[in-house]
Amino acid sequence: ENMSPISIPPPKCLQKPMVIPHRHMFGPGPSNVPARILEAGAKPVIGHMHPEIFEIMNDIKSGIQYMFQTQNKMTLAVSGTGHTAMECAIFNAVEPGDSVLVAVNGIWGERAADMAERIGVNPIGARVNTIVAPPGGYLTNADIEKALSKHRPVLFFLTHGESSTGVLHPMDGIGELCHKYNCLFLVDSVASIGGAPLCMDQQGIDILYTGSQKVLNAPPGTAPISFSERACEKTFNRKTKPVSFFLDLSWLANYWGCDDKSSRVYHHTGPVTAFYTLRESLAVLAEEGLENSWIRHQNVAEYFHASLENMGLKLFVKEKHARLPTVTTIIAPHGYDWKEITGYIMKTHNLEISGGLGPSVGLVLRVGLMGCNSSKANVDMVLVALKDALKHCHKSKV
Ligand code: PMP
């Protein structure tokens, strides 16, 4: 009789080799990872508390300070994706009962509001106060000031690059408005940083975060974040502990050498391979220079947008200055099924573009050209694929 405790056999699927296709990653993320960054990830794994890793983490910190244009000491990368940084920002800055205001101009505001509601903010009804912009539009400073003076929030959330609608939100004067009402200004730059101008210190941003897999062209899994003095003051004078141990800023600050303690203690095992790739991606950005990168993304986007309009397609964001240079939203071509278009392009051209997300589902096609993917040659490739899809996909007569 078989007395083996093993009743689940080794899975057959794991005997097959893993095959990953090369693919043009022109959706809203992740973007393609260049060989130089992939190779950085193939370096040996060493201890997450070894001095060489601390040095890499310090380099990452400097790279983020450059990318964000900030002198904040409290600058680090969270282990996780953009969502992890969102929760890190909100869970540290906000305590139960605090008033929070969220600008909703797409899905990211909706999600930020959901996260804040989980803490139990705004005691009456525990709902987060929101100001909502129409999809494809944005809020004026007058809208924002009205809401700030009404709700007196401790934190105001705004998405700089709304990847679900393709809107680049104007930023001028919002930091000053927040500070006038004694409110922290939290900005999501996951889809925009490096590809569109944003300067944390100059623009009065108190908490800024991004992800690794968009303009930076690193694999997903780390999320740069920075806290101003003002944000640290609020965070470190809380009456209650943040709801997350993993994202507790006092722990993260120590692991990243951002506090005044002379030694770092174990908090969690840092994803060292992801640190190598993040460091390399920041080195690539520093080599090109932020301003050169902004200009390149802007030029490529303008070329793309003009070409789309020449084809007879319409852009979802009407005002040119509010078009995100990294992620373009095209109004779903009339008479077509958008899923057939994205499916056809994936199958025939080995190229990812995507449909809408949240409030833009069914309304748009989204094309992301971020970091190394932002080039006129790639625009031409997308245009060929789109023209081919419009010729071959089913078009209804109605
Ligand atoms: N914010 C914005 C603006 C985004 O585009 C994304 C990713 N599409 C996120 C947040 C969430 O990032 P992640 O998928 O890395 O968790």
C-alpha cells in the first residue's frame, strides 16, 4: 500500500518550458523593458540588508529625488505596484475621522476614495468627499477651492496623468490653494512622471508617487514615493498607528535610511532584483535628462495626435494642453466593436493597445507610448496597425 503523504502529483504544466513572446507594449502599461534594464535584473540576488543593497537603495533615492524634482529626505520606493504607493500615501497621512477630498476625473480618483473610505474617514457616513470632473475633462482651481473651503480636508488627492481618460491635469496654483486651507496635496503621477513636466517642490506637492513600469520602462513591482516635511509632520504626529504594518512610513523610513537612526532594522525582504532594475531605469532617465524626456514625449504625442486626426479619428480629450503625452485616448471608432480592434491588432501586429477603463470603458481606445517606446517610428507602427484594423474588422452599417 502507498503510504506516501503526497496526494497531489507534480503538475504536468510545469514540465513545459515557459515561453514569453516579444510584444510591442503600447497599452497604458506595462511598457517594454529595454535589454539594459532586463540585464540589470539578471544580476545575483544578495541579502536585502547587505551594504551593497543599501548603496543601491541610496542611489534609487537620489534618482527619485531627481525624477520628482524634490529635496525631500523622505523619498523611497515601496515594494509593490502603483496601488501599493497609493495606499502608502493615504494610510500614512490619514487617520480615522479625518476629512479627505478626492478629485475624480477617472478611475484613479474613484480608487483613492475607496482606499480612504476603508480607514473610516469623514465620520458622517464614512464617505469621502469628491469633486467630479466629466470624463475627458478636468477641474478648475475655482472648483477645487470651493470644495477645499467647504470640506476642510486634511488631504486632497489629484491624478496628474489620468490614464483612464487621457487627461493631463493642470497643476498650477493647486499646491498653494491646498496650503492656504492647511491641507496636504497628494498627487498620482504613475502614468505621467518623466513624460510630462512635474516638479514636486516647486508645485507644492506634499506626497507624490509613481510606478516603475510606465515611463521608467522597468518591470512592475516597485513604486517611488516621496513625502514633504509637512506630510511627515502630519504622519509622525498621528494619534493612531497606520492601518498597515507593511506600509507604515516609520518602518519604511528606517529601511530606506530616511530617518535619523544610525542603523537599519529588518522590516520586510526588499525585492532586490526589482531594486536593480529600478536603479538602472532611473540611470537611463538621468542620462537622457528630464527635460529632454518631456520634450521627446510631447513631440511624439503631437505627431501621433495630428496623424490620428488626419486619419479621421477623434481624440477623447478636446483641449490640446490637457492631453496626456504618455497615454492617448482615441474615441472608439463608430460602428466598430473596440474589442475586435484591440484583438485584431494583438493577433496580426503583435502589438498591445487597450480599450477604456472605469468611466471610459466602451468609449475609447488607449495607446501608451512611454519611455523608450515614445518614438515616431512606434507611432508609425501604431498607425499602420490601426488602419489595417479599420479595414479588416467588422463595421456595422447603422
Ligand atoms: N495610477 C495611475 C494613473 C495608473 O495609470 C495606474 C496603472 N495603470 C495606477 C495608478 C496603478 O498602478 P499599478 O497598476 O502599478 O498598481
